[in-house]
Amino acid sequence: MERKNILVTGGMGYIGSHTVIKLVEYGYNPIIIDNLANSSEKVLPRLEKITGTKIAFYKGDVCNREDVDKVLSENKIDAVIHFAGLKAVGESVQKPVEYYRNNLDSTLTLLEEMPKYGVKNIIFSSSATVYGTPTHVPLVESDPIGQATNPYGQTKIIQEGIFQDYCHVHPDFNVALLRYFNPIGAHASGLIGEAPNGIPNNLMPYVTQVAVGKRDHLSIFGDDYNTPDGTCIRDYIHVVDLAEGHVLTLKKLFENPGLVIYNLGTGKGTSVLELVHAYEKATGVKIPYVIAPRRAGDVEANYAATDKAEREIGFKAKYTVEDSCRDSNHWQQMNPNGYED
Ligand code: WQD
């Protein structure tokens, strides 16, 4: 059977690159478009080494109509997985216009160009951030969309709305909104992983940089929350599990379901201190830390209800937080400066 072509926007990024590997493993043909604004071209040869096959890559901007048209006219695309977007919460507060322009334009451009080439399937990289400040946990897909605590989260809420409105008048169009919780971990090879620019905003890349001696200690933002150990709780999901969830969702899209929404998480909450201890246990590396003031915008606890994804697409996370700590550490030990090495 001919391999289906999957356009992966932002496919050189952290989650995108892991999904490209999974797509090849499942017999799909991934085609990457990425402007390399927040990723490295060095990812491509590593993806080809891991998969043992050539991977098509277009350097381009998904906001740019000509760039999108070039890929769609040169390839018969069966589905799009849309990762491309700016995603740093703190940065979005400082640069709201850049975030709204970039994240909304990319989705609008895809929705204008895809129908011209008969492409009617798309997976959107959404986020648990759309739930806002949870009133309860675990979070269920039918829970109301919350009030975003930052422009990044607001762009995800607006993009979900754009897809909802589009599907309302295009019944033959299929969309999957995948709400990621907290992706961590790395491919077992240690060849690809999370490589944030500058000082990491997120917990795991900061911990791995402490582990390799790039940072001398971790600051834990608050230990006075109403949680068992006082630190915030999140649902940390291995990025390889997350990638698997995308491939299982593709199968669902080809059944013409219309618009579907799934949480991609483990269903288990882990506190900051529990993650630090899991890291030390999994790697034998001590992670010195200090307790610092709370970070604005942090929610006390959020983790996923996972039964809808399990029931409808057969998704269940396989890796534990310790597995993720081991793999993140392996990636960082092999690449202390990320892709700069
Ligand atoms: C997790 C916990 C921090 C750093 C955000 C976005 C989400 C997704 C992931 C893009 C919190 C604590 C962190 C540190 C710390 N974004 N922390 N010291 O905020 O849950 O989610 O990033 O894909 O959409 O909302 O992730 O890793 O920043 O924080 O104590 O140096 O770790 O306070 O409790 P978050 P995070």
C-alpha cells in the first residue's frame, strides 16, 4: 500500500522531531516544513540516522502563503500535523503581538491553502493551558475552556476556536485538537532532545542543565502550595509517548470523525520535588535546589483524565517519570550544549 504523506510543520522542533520518527516507524512518509526559528538544521541528519531513511525538509514559514503552497503543490499531502508556533509562556507576556501574529497566521494560512489541494485532515498541537486555572483535576476534554493566564495560552484558545468555527461549515474536514500536558524525556538514542534557546523556562531542561553543570542549582518556584509537599503538580508525559499519540490520532482522522479533542497525558500528577527526586534516583546525579518565590501564572495542579484518548484512539502512556528523567539526562549528557555541539 502506498505510504501516506504527512506534512509536519515545526518538524525540526522537540515534539515534532520525535513525531517524525514515530511516523516513519508506522509506515508514513513525513515531510517537514520548519523556519528554524526555534530549532536546528542539525536535527535532520540525526533523524535520518535514527530512521535509516531520507526525510524531506522544506525550510519555510507556515505563515507564508508561498512557502505553504510550494510544499502542498509539490507533494500529495494526506494530513498535516501542525506543531509550528512560538511557545514560551514568559516570552509571550513580553511579546504579545509577535505571538498573536505568528501563531494565528500559521493556522489561518494552512486553512486557506489546504482546501486548494484537497487536504482535509489536520492535527493541531494544543495545550492543557487552554483549561486555564483548573477548578478540579484530572482535567476532562469536556471541561470548559478557561481564561488564559498569558498570550501564549490565549493563542492556543483562539486557534482551537478557529478550528471549531471552520469545521462547523466544512463537515468533510477532520481536525484533532491534542491538548498536551508537560512533555519531557528524549529519544533513547540521545541524538535528539529538548534544546531551548537561552535560560530554560521549563522545569526539565533546567534540571538537565544543572545535571551537566551548566547551571549550579535549580530554583523551585514556591513550596507553599496546597499540595502534599507544597510544590506544584503537573502531568509529565514522555515525548515518545506523545509522538505515539499523534500517530494513533492520524488513524482516527482517516475515519472522517470531523472535529475530535484528546488530552495527551499520563493521568498521573507529579510534584516538582517528586520530579527532582525521580531524576536523582534514575540518574544518580544530585540536583541541588533552593526554594524561590512563586512564579506568576503558575497553577497549583493540573493533570489529565486519559480515558477518552484510551477509549477512542487506544492511547496509553507507557513511560514513567523516571524513564523520562533517564532519557532526558542521557540526551543532555551526550549534548551538553544541545545542538550547538
Ligand atoms: C512546571 C513546574 C513551575 C522551572 C508550560 C506551558 C505549557 C507547555 C509547558 C509549551 C511549575 C516549576 C519550572 C523552574 C520550577 N508549554 N518550575 N523551576 O508552566 O506547567 O507549562 O510549559 O509547550 O503549555 O504552560 O511547565 O516546566 O515551566 O513548569 O520550579 O526553573 O515546574 O513553577 O510548577 P508549565 P514548566
